[in-house]
Amino acid sequence: MSSSKRLFSLNPSWHHYLALSTGAFTILAGILHYIISGRADPLHCNSLLTRGTWLDENHRNWQPEGCMLHAYQSKDTTPCLASRRIIFIGDSVTRSLYFHFMHIVDPKLPIAPPDDDHKHSNYSFISESAATLDFFWDPFLNTSATLSLVQGHLPVLGVDDRPAMLVLGSGLWYLRYATTGGLPAWEANTESLLESVSAAQKKPADEVVILPVEDIVSSKLSPDRAETMHSSDVDAMNSDLHHRINPPSPAIYSIFSSSPAALPVSLPLVFNKMLDDASTQDGLHFSDDIVKAHANILLNLRCNNVWPKTSPFDKTCCRAYPSPSFLQLAIIVAIVVYGPIMWYLAYTRNQTKSNSFAGEYRPAVIFGLSIGLIFIADRTGFWLKEQKQFNPWTFGFLVLCSLAAGLTTVKRADKDMGFLNRDQTDEWKGWMQVAILIYHYLGASKISGIYNPIRVLVAAYLFMTGYGHTTFYIKKADFGFLRIAQVLVRLNLLTVVLVYTMDVDYLSYYFSPLVSMWYLIVYATMAICSHYNDRMPFLLSKIAISMGTLAWFMTETWMLDAVFAFLEQVFNIHWSAREWSFRVTLDLWIVYFGMVLAIATIKIQAYRLTDHHLWPMAVKAAVGTSIFILLWFFTFELMQESKFTYNAWHRYISFLPIVAFITLRNASSSLRSCSSRAFAFIGRCSLETFIIQYHLWLAGDTKGVLVLLPGTRWRPINFVISTIIFIYISDHVSHATGELTTWICGNKETSLPTSTRNVTRHTASSGSSAESVPLATDVHTSKDGDSRPIKPDLPVRPIRRWVDRLADGTSLQRSSGYKVWYKGSGWRPGVKTKLAVGMGVMWLANALWTVAEST
């Protein structure tokens, strides 16, 4: 039996091998994709025009192969079309495309010809952005006006002479009316047009588009049309167009050969791939949704690369990524190479040449390389990006798979672990994070019935912030600066680094700034007159005053505007007061509820109310009430008209499902003693998964998904591969960030506000673990063996604080490796000095950022 177990045992490092081999495979796939196709189409313009698939059955979400298509609205078209001229010339298919294009540019303009009597007429409209949109009826593309435009002879119209876009469409009328000369006449005219475009000294438009001959549905054509119009002829015409515009390379078997220069004309052959036989009534003209998607592709083709190169980078079709400024590049290089350089310097100065010291620099190496990988993933075209698509079956399947993984890894402790113990809260954070990740990956934010519970999960994280920090400050009364530094550095180190390396807004990673703000509010509330915190009326009064003050501040919007204006003036920080106000007020009360519940929990344990003979009855009543609350909540949120309607209620009712879940999860000692290892693992790196997902699992600053294996059809495999890499990196960055926090703050980093390690258990350990924020009451064992709670009304000082060691003349041990910086000198910067230097560097970077971008 023992040999059998050894036969099937896994290597303890199997997860490292799996993640690293998967990462190597994706890097190789990225290199091969670049060599085979990426080099010839770096901006994915060819993919936009030739390859793609529908992600939904309603023809609302077209996915070009390997890039993100932007759904243009009127305001989006202004940067590239304002005060410009757009010209469409052609038949009824071109006319339909013209009206849908025009309706996107300005929704006030018509979406179809005013009446059938004038459907073969010319049209001209001017949008609100002063764009002139013209349509000329010329189904054969052979009038003198058409030839004049194609040759670049343009009339002066008071706007930019050269049009922003010229769209030409023809072909079906040559098939319909054989007397015009049919296919030979079409070929001759097409050749003449293309030669005129190629020979013109001045390109006739910024973007010249020749539409493919639209596929027909023969079974739905009228008898007259079916007699002369055949699908085989349409295919032949489109093949001829393709080979004329994109001549084939003579060395077709060499991936390193360069193709002959294509004509300065775009041919969106993908238009025919987007057609659906069920979406046409006459076999020629297709539904509004499909034609609108055609118009949107033209807008992506023309406008994507004109947009300002700022985040979010959610338009990757036919758009180049911006080159980082010198300052941004310097920051990226410094962060990436810092760890390896320090490792090398320490190695060269180590006389024994032992690698045992390498662990001292392992966090910096991991952190820096991860930042570099994140930049490559979401700020270069090395890997592809595609759009999200919500599917209820996929959502349900992923939720069930996650639930199965969580349940199959449940472990049970030998004893009651206590109310909201460490393993339980890690598990809680973990399954909530998994739900949020699935929600983000599938783009479920538009589904109100899913959005509303996810809002409660975010509120639960904030609840744990209030609960954990309040418990800590009541029990330990440690209001020193070191604690503040540990928490804020741990919460913000990764976020701040990404702000500068990815050139994004700090508030876009809203979780870190939100939790940081709430921590400071909890700290201020508990620190003011903290020596009276053992008096419950006084403590509750402080909380009430804090609630009122914050509510007043957020109601008076001018005050927040003034604060943000000051930050912009002094620190060159550009934050949206409106967006921040929405984030704060949406969960305005839940942190305070966590504070109050922390006080109540401590009092219950202090007075040993759980030993009262009526406690079991109270628990049963609470369980029944909690079940009713959860049933009511899900019924209520599903009945809301939209997520915006629910948002108005959220701040007042979010505490109900949270306290109901806590009650049910802690209803018995059996439930408190078991936890899921899989969910707890995710929970311990939940901060990193929430932040890193923006760029390394999702893409385009959360607007799309990262595609590591080229091909939309491989999406399920991509999901598995990207998830393995994403979780592995998040876990390692979590450990690395903790160690870097230790180095910055000069002490073992304090666990995040949601950690719940028992303080008694912690202080008895070897000291290698971090001081934790307790969410469970400390216990000690009396002489008779009973576990009794420590009286929490009186503040409990932390055992052997750093000031006590300082008074004894001892100091904290620092990593020997970091002596490289100080060259053996006795001076070492303290935490305040390090933070001051860091703040100064950020202020200088902010001041230089605009200058660096303009050069």
C-alpha cells in the first residue's frame, strides 16, 4: 500500500512546474504568432477587415480575430471626424451603410432614406460636430463626379478639402442588369478605379474603402433577381478584388519574405462573413444590427489610431500602442532590474559565493519581473486582446466548478476555531474574489441580477475593514505610526507602482484607495481620545460623529471638489471627484456597521453571553431570521428595474445579507472549525488578484480579456491557461509585496484588515510571521483547562513593541543583503525617512509626467 501511495504521489512543487511550463508555452506561442502573422499585421488592421466571428446570437458583439473592437457612440467620433467630410458612393447596399454610419455619428440624423420616392437620390447631412456626410447614388461607380473624387479632384467646401473617409460600393447592379456589360464591365471599371487611386498624386481620402460585393441569399431573391444574380459570380468578384488590392507574395512559403505593397485601399471582406441568411427578407439587404456592425468596423478602421493614447486601451484593432515616455520607461526599467542588480552586487561581495542570501532579493526580483510581464501583456501587442461576452450557461458552469473546487478542499480543525477566525475570513475573501473574477471576465455588469449581489460582496470586503481594524485598536490600543505605515504600504505598494508603469489613474484601481481611505477613517475615529475607548457610550458617540461628518462632507460636493483641485494644483494629480463620490457613497455605512459589530462581538465574549442558557435559542432564532433575510434580499434585488434602481437602496440594506451570512457561517462549532483550502488560498492573495486582473487576466484595463493562444475558437483553453498564470503570479506577488512592506517599514508587515489570525497563537510562534489584525477574540487557558476570553474593555498593549525593544537598546534585525545599499555603515533610514523619500519621488514624477509626455 505504501508503494502504491508513492507511485501516485505528486511532486510537492507540481504547481510551480505547471505554472512555469504554461508560462513558457504562452511566451513561445506569442513569439511564433509574431513571426507568422503579427509581423505582417502589427496593428491588426487586416484582422479587423478579414477575420472574426459573432460572440452572440443577436449580432450585437462581433469579435475580430485577436483585437478589441470599440462600440462607437456619437461623442467618440468627434476626435477624428469633427469638421471633416465623409463620402459614400454606390448602390442601395452602400446607401444603407451610409445611413447607419451617419446615425452613429449623430443619432439625431435619419437612419434610413426619408421616403422610397427619393431612394435613388443623393444625400448630404451635417452632424452636430460639423462633420459633413455625403452620399452619391452611383451603383456602377462610373460617373464623372465619382471619377473626379477618386482621382483627388475635390471641391472646396469650407471644411478640410480631403475627406476623412471615402467609401465605394458596387457590383450587384452589374449582375442584375446584364445590358450594362456584366462581369467584364465591372472588372474593367474596377481596374480603372484602382489604377486612379494608385496613380493619384494626392490620396483621395485619409481612408479609402472599397466594399466587397455583398453576398446574396438566392432562396430569398425575387424571380427576376434570381435569374441573373448568382453566388458564384459574387465569389469570383470578391476574389478578384482581393487579389487586385492585396497582390500575393511570390515566395508564399517563406514567413520571412515581404509581400508586395498593397494598394492604399481597405477591403473589408469580413462584411460578408458577418451576414446571416435569417437576417434578410429580400436576399440582398440585411438587418439593422448587422449593417450597424459594418458601420462600426469602418469607424474602428478610421478612428482608433486617432484617439488619444491614454487608458483604457480598449481599442486594439488598427491602433498602435503608445511608446512609453522617457520617464515612464525609466521607472519600468528601474523596477524590473532592481532585484537582479542587487542580487548580483550581493553575490559579488559574498566571499563564500553561497546562494543562501539570494532569498533576501527574491521578493524584489519577483515583484519587478511581474511588473515587466504585466506591462508586456497590456501595453504591447505581444499577446492578443479580445472582447468580453456574457453567457449565462458559462457563468453558471464556472460558478459550479468553483464551488466544487471549494467544497472538495474543505478541511476540519480539531477544535472550535472561533467566531470569524482567520481561516474562515480567508475563505470568505476567497470565494467572494472568485465570484468577482468570473463576473469581470464575462462582463456581467450589465446583468442587474448578478451586479447587485456582487455589490454586496464588495461591501463585505469593506465590512471586514471596519470590523478588523476596530477589533485591533480596541484590543491592542497601538496607534503608532508604524501600524499606519504597514497597512497603507501593504495596501498600496502594487497599486502605486502600476499607476506609474502602466500610466493609469490611481482611482481606477478603486479597491486600494477605497480601503485605504476607510482605514484612515477608522484609525482617526478610534485614535481620538483613545484612552476613553473602554467607555462604550463615548466610543459609540465617536462612531456616530464620524458617520455624520463623513456624510456631510460627501453631501457638500464642493468640499470634495476643492480637495481634488488642491491635489491637482500641488501634486499634479488628476482625479475625478464625481467617480470617487460614487464609490464612497455607494457603501457609505457598511464600514461603520463593521465597527459596531466588532464592539458588540467583543462585549458578547467579554460578558460570556454565549454561556447563557438562552444562547442556543437565540442562535436558532438568528439562523431562522438570517435565512429569511437572504431569501428576501435575493427576491428584492431581482425585482429591481435596473442596477441603478438597486444602487439607491444598496447603502441602506447591504448589511443585511452580510450579517445573515456571518450568522449562518458561524451557527455551530462544526461550521466554525471547517474551511475551504482552495478558497482560503485565493483569499490570502485577494488584493493582488483584484489589482493584477486589470492587465494580466483581463486586458485593456479590464475592458477585454487577454488571449495568450491566438484564435477566438480556443477561448476555453485560453481561459484555463491565463487563469493558471494569473493565480500563480498573484500569489507570488502577494508574498513579495509583503516582504517589501517589511523592508520599507522595518518590521514584519501587518496583515491586511481582513486577516484574523489569533494574537495569542501569533505571539507564541517563532516570530517569522507577521503581526495580524485579529478578528477573533483572544483566548487564554485557565488552570482548570477552560478557554476564557481576555477582558477586552481595557486596551491590551502589543507584546514587545518596537519602542520597548528600542528602550532596551535592541533593534530589529534587517536583511543582511540590503547592506549593499549602506556599505556596512551604521546608519539606516527609518520608516519615516523611506516614506518621505518615496512621497518626494512620486511628487517629482507627477510634476515631470506632463513634461515627459509632451516631449
